[in-house]
Amino acid sequence: MATTTEPAPTAEAGEREPNHGMRIFLIWLPVALVADLVIWFVWGPHLPPGAMASASASQQFDIRVMAVMAAPVMAFVLIYAGYAFTVWRHREGDDEDGPPIRGSARISAIWIGVSTAIVIGLFVFGTVELIVPAGAGAGEGNTAIWRPSGATPLQVQVIGQQWRWTYRYPQFGGFETAELVLPNDTNVQFNVTSIDVIHSFWAYQLGVKADANPGTNNIAYVKTEQTGAVQVRCAELCGLWHADMTTSGEVVSQAQFSTWAQSTKTQLAAVTKLLPPYALVYDPTVIPQLTKGFTSGGIYGAGGAYYGPPGYPKIQP
């Protein structure tokens, strides 16, 4: 009698292919939820640049939202990859291809729907954050598109020069100092300019960054909301000692600021008389006078009066 050989069954009778999509979803959902909760409540309050001012708080909020949106996507990619390596890995003796998927309306609809929702969500969020006043920490040129409501803001002129930041306070007689001191809970208007080359004023903890260009007044508004130290850096390559163009500032209580401003105004009265009248920008004819005032006050700045931080050689004007 002839014997016949039947092909071995590829699966046990009655065995169905598991719903891999549902498995991945049930693994992904709690992981994504936990990741978002940790990002928002644990990690979020410590994200840079902090919440010392309205602009920095707005930037921190933006980063938190973007991180919360990105975490589920990253979790899905990692979980899908791990599931594929575990469940769909190649096994000895199994050289068949998996079933092809063609023309699946459900998969196409899910892919297009999720992608569209993400893109539109990012578009709406970014547009709202640009339009709605949230500190306007970036420089706005000499015509501000957003102005704070309420009382007149404290004006601080930021003057960039190789390689030092100085600050002039026109509402207190126009004195100029190398210290950036601001009162808490106050709207501040930075008028940013330069008297030599292009610099970029970056008050990190305040969330303020504005270009300092010669002959240009670049306006940036911010509201201080917490006391503490502020690091100011130059964010534009401006010459040999660019990396050393840093300044420490501070946000203090309103009473402390009033005391500091009045005492500094008195202390620098003689130096202030040597400075040219306050202006939003300074033309080349007054820069030597401005430099003389800096030098008299112990502030070595542009015009050949300064060559790096203390300890480096100084070139006399």
C-alpha cells in the first residue's frame, strides 16, 4: 500500500493569530500615561529656563507641553520595536514571509488621522503661543508688537561692547553700571543696543534674548516673578573674548531695588555727568565720551578701553 505524506500543520487546530495591535496598545497606554505624568508633575517644574519671569515661565510651559506630546510617540516606537524583536523574531526553520498587508482602510485611516491630529495640534499650539502675549522675551525691534498693560515699565538700557555688558537706568538719572538689578513683580522694558559690533543679550533665567546691534534699539519686555540670580551671556560671536562676555544679575524685592537704585545713583553721580545724554542708540561722535565715563567709573568697555575680563591685558584709550 502506498503511503501518503500530509503537510505538517502550521498551527494547531482552532488557533487564531493574536491581536498584536491590541497587545501593543495595552502595553503602550500605561507607559505613555506614566511618562506624561512624570514629565508634567516631576520633571516639568525643573525644566530650563525656569520660572523667574513671564517669558521664561512661558518657555518652560512650551517645553513641558512639547515633552508631554513627544513622550507617547517615543514610547510607542520603543515598545513596537521591543515587541517586534520579541514576538516576530526569526525562528529556526521558519523561513516564510509574514502575510502581506495591502489596502487596509483601517490602518490607513488610523495613520492619516493620528498624523494629521499631531501636525494640526502643533500648528495651533505654536500659533497661539506666538500671538497670545506671554512675555515677548525675544527682541521685537524698535516697534514692539506687544506691550504690557498697567503702569509704565521699568526701563533698562542694555549696552553691548567688546567685551562687557553695561546697564543704564534712565528713570534714575541715567546712571550706568555693570550690575543688572531688577525689582520683583515688575514689568521691565529692555532697550538693547551696541556701541561697537553685533552682540546678543541673553538673560537666561529671565527667558530674554535680543540682538544688540549698533545704531539700533531692540526692545524686549518681561515681567519678573521670582527673586534670584540671573546669568547674562552674549549669544553672538563678537570677537576674541566673546566667551568671557558674561554678567551676573539679580532680581530682588522692590524695596531692595529702590534702596539700591537710589544709593547707586548718588554714588555714580560724578560719573553720570561725564556720560552723554541718555539716548536709545549712540552715534560714533558720543562713543568716546561714553567710554570716558565707563573708564572713570571703573567700567572698562569699548573704544579700546577694555581687553578681556579682569586679569587680562587692558589697552588704554
